[in-house]
Amino acid sequence: MSEIIRTDVVIIGAGPVGLFAVFELGLYDLKCHLIDILDRPGGQCAELYPEKPIYDIPAWPEISGQALVDRLMEQIKPFSPQFHLNRMVTKLERQADGSFRVETDEGEIFETKVVVIAAGGGSFQPKRPPVPGIEAYEGTSVFYSVRRMEAFRDQDVMIVGGGDSALDWALNLQPVVRTLTLVHRRAEFRAAPDSVKKMFELVDSGGIRFELGQVTGLKGENGSLAGVTLKSSDGEKELPATRMLPFFGLTMKLGPVADWGLNLHENLIPVDTEKFETSEPGIFAIGDINWYPGKLKLILSGFHEAALMTQAAKRIVNPGERIVFQYTTSSTSLQKKLGVQ
Ligand code: FAD
């Protein structure tokens, strides 16, 4: 049996909100372990839109998804959070003494006084298009997100889909790639009208090839894509493609979160707006995973929720201890914790 890891707080989910929770909890001397299914911190920002600019993070007029994650990682460094990546939390149970036992699919066991669920939409997986044999190309030629635009430089790229992700990436990658083909099964797009307009301008100037139809087959060897079979109303044809990016949306699966005995509201976890506590005392839910009247799924809402949750978490971990509200600008004790004194 693996060694039990004992801590003040286990945070399930290392998205932007889970990361900022480390900061708020750290100011109150609460030690955190973070667990995430993904192979790196950052949640949706790092996985779905690392290079896209965000414009509504306070005091950052523009910051990319990955840069925001990098800044958060820098900000929480003084608190030395422990990351357990590539692991899914599978079990969450209350123990006789009121604390919690958390288990991962890698067999790790945590004992903690407080659990913070910052699991976003749960475990998210891209929807795979129904193309026979596509699995053999995934991770080498077929990708469901763009982590680095450079990986697509001078490639024959085919983007499939008609939503915002498909159009945004068609516009962003077009200057970098050798050829760009956009495939959509309808002439109507769900993406922002401005993106659709820009895309058709590029089609007119020869920068993008637009094909109406559906991908029905892939050609290549050893995971290396060479071409694609496209079926349209005119019949079937072969098109060159060395990289394919299908954007068919994501399935946000609540996964094991649904089995933890918490009350749910349309697959989200209802919380109060004073402490962001769930129906189980000591289990908090912050960020996109929670629900309360007026909830907005914005990063800044999650940051606020993390600050208020911390006050309640501190009372559970150190009952009876007086909580002194302090500003980081003027408190020498907080500045010592941050290593700036
Ligand atoms: P997430 O970022 O979803 O992170 C949750 C993490 O929990 C994930 O890493 C997941 O792997 C992990 N997890 C889930 N279940 C488990 C489990 N059982 N075990 C282990 N790990 C688990 N918001 C803005 O404020 N401004 C914007 O401009 C903006 N633009 C966006 C653009 C796009 C394309 C998208 C998709 C979203 C955008 N958002 C924006 C929304 C923003 O990204 C989310 O509000 C934010 O990511 C929520 O953060 P979170 O930490 O709550 O969850």
C-alpha cells in the first residue's frame, strides 16, 4: 500500500482557479497538494487556448492563456505546492474523525482536513470525429488542440469544424502553415461573424482553401498523415494533409466528481456564496465546477471564490485560531511568507 500523504488541503484540479487558491491558502499558512488529470498545470487556459489572448484579467489588458498560467505559477512559488499530475481523483471519502481520504487512479492516498474541488467542467475530452482508424494518427498528425503553433509550420494543415475554435485556428495558423484547408459540412458557421468574414476574405485571396463536406478516411503510414478522403455532394476526392485538427467540441465529463455524494445542480456543484462550501462541510467547490445564483464562469470569479473559501478553510484546519485580515502591501508577516521581506 502506498504511503499516506497528509496535508492541510487537497485541491482537485490545477486550472487557474486551483492555482490561485494555493496563493490565498498559503497566505494563511495552509499547505496544499494539487491533483490534475492533465500532464501540466493550467486547466483550460493551458490545454485549450494557451496562445490566445485573454482581455478580462484585472490589470492585464492582454495576456495569453499560457502566460497567465506562468504568472500564477510564479506567484505561488513561495508556498511550494506539491503537484500530482497525470492522475485522476477517483475517490473522496470522509473519515471517522471528520477529515477526508482522497485517492487517485495511480493508487496515491491523501489524508486532508479540507478538500477544494476546482475541477472546472470535470475531466474534459475532445470529441473524436467518426473517421475509421483516426486513433493511429492521434498525437503525431491529428491533434485536438494547438499547444505550439510552431509544430504546424510549413505543414499542409486541414482544420475540420465550423465553430470558434476551428475558425480562430484557421486564421491564426494560416500565416505559418504551407497550405490550409478548412472543411465544414455546412456553408453556415457557428463562429463569431467577424472570424467568418476574415476567413472568407482569405479564401478569396487564396490563403485558405474551403471545402464543403465530411472527412471519411485518412491516408498515411506509421501515424504520419499524407492525405484525407473528403466526401461531398459531388462525390469523393483526395486532398493533401500532413496535419489534421478536428474541432468537434469537448465533452466535459463530470467523471468521478458525480460519485462523491455531493448535491449536484445540472452537473455542477451548488455552493453558498459566503464560503463556497458544498453540501458536505469541509468540501469546497470553486471556479467553473460550482453553481450559485448569478454564477459567471469567468477566471476572475474563481479568484474571488478562492479568497473567501480560504477564510472558512482556515477555521477548519486551525479551529479557534483568530483570523487576522491583512493587506499584502502593509503586512510584514505576509511579506515574509512571500519572501519579499
Ligand atoms: P479548469 O480550467 O477547467 O481546470 C480544471 C482542472 O481540473 C482541469 O485541469 C482538469 O483536468 C482537472 N480535473 C477535473 N476533474 C478532475 C479529477 N477528477 N481529478 C483530477 N483532476 C481533475 N474566462 C475568462 O475569464 N476570460 C476569457 O477570456 C476566457 N476565454 C476562454 C476561451 C476559451 C476558448 C475557453 C474554453 C474558456 C475561456 N474562459 C475564459 C473560461 C476559463 O478558461 C474558465 O473559466 C477557467 O479555466 C476555469 O478555471 P478552473 O480552474 O475552474 O477550471
